[in-house]
Amino acid sequence: DQQVKQNSPSLSVQEGRISILNCDYTNSMFDYFLWYKKYPAEGPTFLISISSIKDKNEDGRFTVFLNKSAKHLSLHIVPSQPGDSAVYFCAARGSNYKLTFGKGTLLTVNP
Amino acid sequence: EAGVTQFPSHSVIEKGQTVTLRCDPISGHDNLYWYRRVMGKEIKFLLHFVKESKQDESGMPNNRFLAERTGGTYSTLKVQPAELEDSGVYFCASSPRVARAEAFFGQGTRLTVV
């Protein structure tokens, strides 16, 4: 069973516009949620995280929103830049500290 | 500060052979994790070391996989004998303490078993 789901395999946006990446989860015991960015042939790079007791965390152009009642989180990138083009993974941390990942969403930002 | 480094970056071996992957975590990071991504699928947890002790190895597929972290520094992941389904990208990650959720990943080792 997939506890973390990213239902959109890909997303395409114009440079300067907002990118919204979505993630759903099923396990209410997750205590942290993270977003990682991955370029081809590289490892995932940590982007931003949010504790389960918060509903928003912002870092520059990146904001993560958490809706616990809906078991849903989203990553907003504003404004989007061509260099943001990558695969974005949503991950959740359980009580045993391991991360459970979604399958990823390929973001393409067009100039 | 050096990041997490993994060696080799690529490995192609025949079914039945043995392969050993190495991970050097960020200096001072007690927590070391191994993950694997099989083509097109999600990144999956394999195991977690705290210093030299295995904290959680619930993700290890079977007893053909053996992970060690002697002295609590670098770690090795040995696959013996390798099977076709072991092909994928093996990532190592480290973090300074479990209170911090984010783990820092290496570039991965792409293993191809033919």
C-alpha cells in the first residue's frame, strides 16, 4: 500500500507563474513532511519541510501548506524559474524516523 | 563541508555475482540511511544506522543484502548473490540527529544486474 501519493506524474508551467505540486498521505502518525528536488543522475536535494503541528512553512520562493484534516500537502513555487525544472518528491517521516516517499512529479518550467 | 559521497556511481554485474556499495556520510552525522529506487517507482527505505548499530532494517528485501557500518563512519551495502530484480539506484543519506527530519542524500549508485 502506498502511504504517500503524488497523483500527478508531471506538471508544466510558464516561467514567472506559480507551480503547485500536490501530495496526499494516509498515515496520520507521520510527524514531518518534506519536499525533495531531484535532477537527473543526482541524489534528492532537501528543499523544505513542515512539522505536522504547523499548517504553513515558507522559505523564499517555496511555501509548503499542510491540511491535516484532508491528509494533504502542497508545495508552491512562486515565481517559477526554468532552473526549478526537476522531479519533486514528497516524503513523510514516521515514528521510526524513516522517510516514506511518493513517486515524484516532474516539473517543467518553460521560458 | 563535503556532502554524502557514494562509490561507485555505476556498477554493471552479472546475475550471481557480488557487489559492494560504499557510502561516506557527512562528517559527524550519526544517522545513516540506505534507500533504493527501482526504475519508475518510489524511493524505498532499506535500513537505518545510528552510529554503528542497526536501528531499523525492516526494508531490507532479503538475506542477500548485508549492510555494515564499522566504527560508525562509512557504510557498505553488499548484495550477494545479485539477482536481476536488484537493479536500481541505491541512495545513501545521513542526518546529524533524528530530531531533524531532513536527511541529506548522496548522488546514488546505479546498479545494473544483467
